[in-house]
Amino acid sequence: MRSAWSRLSRACALLFALAALGACVAQPNPYAYNAPAPGSQPALRNPAGHRIAILLPLTGSSADLAQSMLKAAQLAAGAPGGPPLDSHDTGGSPEGAARAAQAALGGGAGIILGPLTAAETAAVAPVARAAGVPVLAFTSDRAQSQPGVWTMGITPAH
């Protein structure tokens, strides 16, 4: 039961992170909500054609958690006309995370969600920073926060 609760709480945290994503930058949100016409579907704008990349350990010891987080992100981004979501496997290692970030940037990512751990975040940060792409990491290690990198895990108060 605890494992299911943990997955649910992490999935909720991911959904919260996606909702709060627009607050991370000081410029207008390119995925802003447009009020739908009566009887039509809501739409998200993606004028720049930017993609959202999510970096997760889809293989390895945390694969079950990563799959749950990926499904939650796909549900959150799945609105018709919403921004494309590209998933990349980090393999649970810093080297894999750096390769995944490079692949995501090569695919046109305008923002990176993830990776999951502090070590992976440390490897992704310089790659994303060099490309000018923000990172919303799932780690709770606040030491990984830096310009262009936000951490969102639960941390104890000082």
C-alpha cells in the first residue's frame, strides 16, 4: 500500500509541476490556455514549435516509478493541440541522463522535465544551460538548484 501511495503522491507532484511550469520564467507562457468556443475542445498554444522533454530512468531499478511518472505527464500534456511530450531514458545514471538531454535538445526540446536524481540533474544542467533550455528536475536536493535549473522534490524545512 505504501508503494502505491508513494507513486500516487509523486504522480500528483508531477501534475502540480506541469501546472506550475509557467511560473518558472519571467516571460509570457507560450502554452497559455485559450478559452474554447462553446461546444469545442480547449487548446494549448505552442507557437514556437517547442517540445517538452521528460527525462526519466525508464530502465533500471526505478523503472516502475518512472513509468508511473511518464504516464502522469502524458495525461497532463495530452490535450488536443497541446505541446508534444518526448520521453528519454536516462538509464538511472548521470552519463545516461546527459545523453538523454543531448537527444532531447537535438529533438527541439524547449524545456526539460526531470531527471529524477541529484546526480542525473548535475549531469543534465550544463548540457541544458549551454543550450539555454530550462530544467525542472524532480530531485529534492536543493543544492542542484541554479540559474535555469529548478528542483521540486519535497524538502524538510530548515
